[in-house]
Amino acid sequence: MKFTSPNMQGVPDRIVLMPGGIIRFVEFKRPGMKPRKLQRIRFKQFEEMGFPVTVIDSMDKVDDFFKGVMPDDIQAAPISARGNKKA
């Protein structure tokens, strides 16, 4: 789910809602790019409240992220194996 906060800059790009009440925040970056200073401050604030923020800069990291948060009883094809189809 796209996350926007009109009154607060530097928030992560996405909120990922998973079965079982799992909530994760994700920031997408171009390969090799890092979060800006304000983003690092915001991410730290989120993490201090118990909400992890993951920075992803490649398709492999997308797959790794979902492997790490998906409940064991849910299986999904790797994102990188799905191709680049438009809906």
C-alpha cells in the first residue's frame, strides 16, 4: 500500500500489511542509493516505536524481504520470476 503523509516528510514509501497482523514499512531506492538524512531520522523514529523499516534497492532484495516476512503457510512466486507485466 502506498504511504503518503502530507504533513510529514521522509516517511517510507510503502506499508506492507501481512496476514497475522504483520506490518512493515519499506523504502524503495534505485540500485546503490541510500536514504536521505531526513529519511534516516524518520526511519529511526519508526523503529524506536517498534516498526521496522526496510530499504530495498534491487529485485533480489524484494524477494528476500518477502521471504523474511511471509508466514510459513503462504507461498508466493519470487517477484523477479514474475516478469514485468503491466496490469
